[in-house]
Amino acid sequence: MFSVAIIRGFMPETPKHAVVVQAQGHLIDSQLLNTIFDTVIERGGQFEVQHFEIGRTNEDFSQLRLKVSSETEAGLRRLVEELIPLGCHAVEEHDALLRVADRDGSVPDDFYSTTNMRTDVRVDGRWLPVARQRMDAVIVVGADGTAVCRKLREVRIGDRVVCGLHGIRVTPEFRDRERGDFAFMSNEVSSERRVEVSVSRIAAMVRRTKARGERVVFVAGPVVIHTGGAGYFIELIRRGYVDTLLSGNALAVHDAEQVLFGTSLGVDLEVGVPVLGGHRHHMRAINAINRAGGLRAAVDAGVLTGGVMFECVRAGVDVVLAGSIRDDGPLVDTLTDIIAAQDRYAEALASAGMVIVLSTMLHGIGVGNMLPAWVPVVCVDINPAVVTKLADRGSSQTIGLVTDVGLFLHQLARHLE
């Protein structure tokens, strides 16, 4: 083992508030080591590397023990809080501080706010794995010795909530060799050949996900219909590669409009021009589906005879439509209670092995916030800003692919033939 005894990062002689933390993992190839050092310096602290060992092989973990200090106790607390998501935790282990919630939907001020990475909490000398991992939640420890992430609105009087920074251990997602090959794709896809190479690898990920018995979740916007990608998406549904579809009201409405009137937002998709009176078609489509009693009833009654929603009903795909303030109608299938829609999304994502986001920034970000860091996310959009926004919001497992959604679905369907 190569080891480093002492490395200092600007350690003045003045007294400091300090703590010794440790971390282990693939710290170098995941660039966590530099990030830890940079975080200390950027937050106005100082570090001293007391011990560092590099693993002998690419499978072995590296080991780091680091003394970090700050001018004030509050500054040190903020610094440690920044280091926890990077896999650092105190060498001197203490149980997590548990405080009791004194009202529904509210927790003590010093509660620990979760990341989307694997987390354990120490209770009565034992490390408990945290279930339902997601970002921006709190951790509640039950009387049965379990720990679980909960949204603030799910907290009830008497719940024991993890507070402070002691007894919390976060394990970052280290560089995934399956996803490492995608680094070249991020926001730089500039040729058809390169898109095809990227899609072939995504197709391989889809196959591996299905082979493991896990679910493939698609989060899709109405662009799937506008770009002429519906036919290729239908092929994926028929072949069993779509287990769950999460979307808004617009996708289902434009899909129904295309089937019933041959247009999407009044535009003839065959020739790409608006048709006379076509602006009324989406409202007529909503009315036809609602008069039938919803999408399934419309399929059963023969009102809806094709399209994405038709195929989802026939294949038993779990479809959740979440409404928004701008929805026309909406369809009776659309959940207009946003809390209920969030819960249904979270339930549908609980067994996800892979998520593919197709040109829907708001739904994509929402889904990213609900997922643990070990579920890979593919975000496809023609706008480069969209494919990076998920990662900017904390979903570091996102693979961004800049291309037309119709082209992507065409090539994905071909690779999954």
C-alpha cells in the first residue's frame, strides 16, 4: 500500500475548532479526494491529512483520515455538514441525536436533511441502513429499530427524527464502470454516428435492467408525439421495455388528438402544417376521452383505437399522469392533486432499475429528486441546458444525451429489436 502520513493545507498556528474525519472508497478515480480538499478550502477551513492509503487494485478502497478545522464552532459545523455527502464521517463515533417531533409536518430546527446517496445512522451502537433513500427528506427512526426517509409532510407527532451531524454515515456512488463510458456524451453529442453509439450503450443498459428483473421507467413529455416518435415508443411498449410511464396531461391529450384527428396541437404530423380549425382538436380529444369515462374506458369502448395510451392500456403499463396549473380539461385520468401525484410517482419509482427522461424538464427534475443515487437516469433533450440541469440539481447519476427525441426513440427501438 502506498501511504501518506501528513499533508497540510494551510494550517495556521492560531487555535482552531477541529475534528478528525475519515472516508473510504474509490476516492481518486471518483475525484472525491480533490472535492473534499477543495470543499474545506472553499469554506474557509483548513485540513491536515493524517493518513492516506491507496488501494492496491482498482477494486480496493482507498482510506483517508483527515483533520479539519475552522475559526469558529459554527464554521466547523457547516464544514462537516458539507463533507458528510462526500463520504466523510467522524472517527470518534457517537450515536445519532434523536429528537421527538412535537407537531405533524414539522421537525426540530437542527434536523438532518438527506441526500440521495446510501445512508446509515447509528442508534444504540448499531448502524441502521436508511430505507426509501431520497434527497431533501428527514430520517425517522422507528421503535422497531428501522430508519426511513420521510418527507416533511409525512412526519407525525412523536416521531423520532435524526438531528445534528453525529452518527450519520453517507456512502457516495463511486464511478460506475457501466456508466463511466458515457462521460464523453455529456452535452457534446454533435454527430449522428456519435448519437448511435450512445444509444447502443443505453439499449444495452435497458437489456441488463430487464435481465435483472428490474423495471424500466420512462418519463415523457408531449414532444414524443410532436417529433413523430410515438410509433417507435409503441414498438418499445409492445416488446415489453416500458414498465412504467410517468407524464403530464399533455402527452395523453396530444396522443389522443393524433389518433382521433391526425394532428398534434392542430398540426398535421404527416406534412408538418396546421390544419383549418386544428387548434380545437386537443379540446375535442379531451372531451371524447372524458365522455367515455377515461382512457381505459375509451379503449374498451373502441373510442381510442391506437396510440401510446392505447398500447399502454393493452400492455398493462403502469401510467401516472400528474397535472399542472396550465392543463386544459384535463383528462379524468390526470391527478390534479399534486400531493397525490407525488405519492403515485414515488410509489411507481420504488422498484425502478433505470429511468429514461424524454424531453420533459419539470417532470424529469421532479423524478430525479425522488430517486436514490444508485438508479441510473438517462435524460434526452434537444436543449443542452436541460440534460445538465438534473445533475445541477443533485442527481449526479444522470447521463445526458443531446439529440432529437424522435431520433433517439427510432434508434433505441432499432437497437432493441
